Amino acid sequence: MPSFATSPGTRDIIAPDAARWRSFQQVFADVVEAAGFAHIIPPMFEDLGVFLRVGETTEIVTKEMYDFEDKGGRRVALRPEQTASVCRAFVEHRPVTPWKVWYAGPNFRYEKPQQGRYRQFDQVGVEVLGVDDPQLDAEVIALAVEFYRRLGLRGVQLSLNSLGDSGDRDRYAAVLLAHFSTHRDALSAESRATLERNPLRVLDSKRPEDAALIAAAPRMADQLSEAAASHFVAVQSALLAGGVGFVVNDRLVRGLDYYRRTTFEFVSTSLVAAHTAIGGGGRYDGLVAELGGPDTPGIGFALGLDRTLLACDAEGVFGAPASRVEVFVVDATGGSEAGAVCTELRAAGIGTDRAYDNRSMKAQMKSADRAGARLAIIIGDDERSAKTVIIRTMEGGSQQTVQRDALVTHVRQALGR
RNA sequence: GUGGGCGUAGCUCAGUUGGCUAGAGCGCCAGGUUGUGGUCCUGGAGGUCGCGGGUUCAAGCCCCGUCGUCCACCCCA
């Protein structure tokens, strides 16, 4: 039994997954940088106060925060998400708007772990600060859709809603509270508790006994201000014009209190477990001001790496990238030749690996196979004396003997470049 | 945080109503008559049966606790 294992809700990402993660982030970077987004790398922990602005009825703030006091007596927290950090950075640096940034990295929430729900989990995402235009809402959403397309995912459904401006949201919360309160006894115990904290969240309940009351609940759409309503309409028509399919779901609430107006969520239809939400986002027009900055509109989304990859697995798309090892050196002379051959090939830009410990040729060939190499360079005592090497193609098994000092040229040829 | 299932070799799992040195497949290692992998054959290494108590003549199998994991709720990516 090993003495140590990873802490609950954390895990090692090892081959072949680690390379897959990296290419996931690379594909994301390609998509968003082509749209003018610049990379931002905020710190992984910040003053606790930054995250408290996310909302006092938000559970990731009230009970899931990884917060602690550091040696200097500062109250800090591991970031539960990155939107608040980006807004803090905006206030701190005051870049010209529109400020379009993207990020990738881990976040931390003290939750009970489950598949697709970890205490350290990775997200990629974008944020745009300083633009009110509904055109932008549609563009941001389309960017996520394009990213899913690049991954090869097909079973992704986009849900869309508007939470209105802060006044609308408060008004709606009051109306909902009244509705559910009059039928209090019919609600599940859990929902009764939720009702106290945040009436909107009751709409999220998956408990069957709440279904009827939720279906009969008043609609957000009826509480929208004229400005918010026309913004929502504009977003929808921009999406339609861009060929982005969506479903309006006026029960879509989302967990973070700072959302205003446009909110959206991506659900994988290929996932069977409970955690089918693979991404989400929306507007947070008041957040920058909350953090002490000028009144600045903002919108963004975050996509979960783990869950999106689970969806990829379910659809059999976006597998791990192939090995970078093209050539494997099999040295049966006792290992005297392999080092120089590797150095030479690697310097020529050819991915090369070798075996150690003077293993049998058979064993070394096996390693060559496992490494995924296209070519094996075989050197025995005969070849060493003759100053030659054998180039063997792993797939067909054909071999040729070439001069040792012309190795790179012949390997290039055999690789077809 | 609440409720439930599970926890046996690196991996996926068998282990009958508790009974002698705990098994399989895959993987790994070594061979298959002097140098060459992916198929096949043979052999081998590897397990304090999550951990700690308890019941029993005897526990991988029963009981309690604990840790981990999975599922649902919750929450959300």
C-alpha cells in the first residue's frame, strides 16, 4: 500500500490524457486568439474579498471556498472561478476597452467529489469588458459553439435565457417567493430551504415533487424591463442570423449571483450522468463596479475541461494526440552507438527515443513498437564495424542498410520529408 | 453537506452457506536453438484481499469504525 495518494477531488493527469489536455487548451487558444482575445493568467489565489463579490447567496462562495489565512495574516482564497479575478485585473490595470481576454487553468471548490466534479478542476474561458452590444453576446456564444465544432463534438445543446437587469431580477425573485410561499407545503424540504436563500434557485430543483409548482411558476420574461427585453430579442436574432441553434429556457437560472441579462448554458446530450452541463456563461454588468471600478458591462463563459473531455469520450472524438516519437534506436552493441544517433536525429528535428540497460534486441524492438515509432534504427556489432545502420519500417517491416554518416538524410527520406 | 452502492495483483474482475500455501484475463518480464516488434506457445515476477478494531477453533467473505471511490440529492464546469 502506498503511503500517500492524491487528496479527495484531485488527481494526476498522466499520459495519454496530459497531452490531450494540452491540445484541448491549444485548440481553444487557436479559436479565441483568432477572434482577437489576448491571454490572461491571473493568480490562483486572491484576497477573499474578490470572490465574495460573486454573491452572498452563491454556494461556491458561502460553503465551497478554499480560503485560509496566510503567514502575513491576509485572508486569501483559492479561486473558485476566474471571472471575478479578470474583473479585479480590469480594475487594477484599467486597459482600454473593449478588453477581450481568454484564460485556461485550475479552479478550486470544496465540494463532495463525484465523476465530472472535482475540487480542483480546469476551465477555459473568455471575458469581454466594456461592451454593451447584444451583437457581442451572440459573438461570444458563437465562439464557444465554434470551439465545440473544432473538437468534433456534435451533441451539444445551447440553452438561453435573460435574467434581466438587477431591478428585474429582484422583482422576479419577490414574485417567485410569493408564488412558492403560498404553496409552501407542496415543496420539498430542500426547496423550502433554498427558497429562503435564493428563490430563483428553486427553479433549478430536479426533485419530482417540485416539478408541478415550478411549471406553474411565474415567468421571468414577464418581469423584464423594456431595455432588457429588447436586448434579449437582439441577441436571439443575432444568433439566428449567425446560424447558431439555441433553445430559450426561462427556467435557466445558473448559480452565480452576478449574472444579468443574457445567460446561457451548454449541455452535452451524450453524457448520461448528472453532470451534463459542460459550459456556461452570461453577462455580469454590475461586477466591475462591485469591485470598485467604473460602471462597466461584461460578458463571458467558462467551459469545463473534464466534463467536455468526458463528452468527447462518449462521442469517440478528440482522442489523445499521437506519439511524437518517430524513430526508435535499437542498439545491440551494448549501447555505445545509441546516444550519438539520438542526438543527431533530435538535432535534425526528428523525434527519437531509445532503450537502456543493454536489453535484448527483441526487448528493444518491443519498446520501439510501444513507443509508436515509424522507424527503428538497428545497430548491431556488424553494423558498427561496417559503419552502417539498418533502417526498418515498423509497419511493413522492410529494411535497408545505409551509411552511418548519411543517417539523417536517409531517415528523412524514409519518413517522407 | 444528506442518503445509498462499492473497495481482492499495474488494469478489469472471479472468489460458492466463513474452512487448508487467494484465482482469471489483460499488462509487465524472460524464453521459443546465436542479432528484429506487432499474431501464437511456454514459463516467471507481482497481492499484509483499503485501513483499524471485533465475533469465531477459523474471515477476502459476518459486525463496528475509518478512509477512499461511485450513484442520487445539493451545487455546478
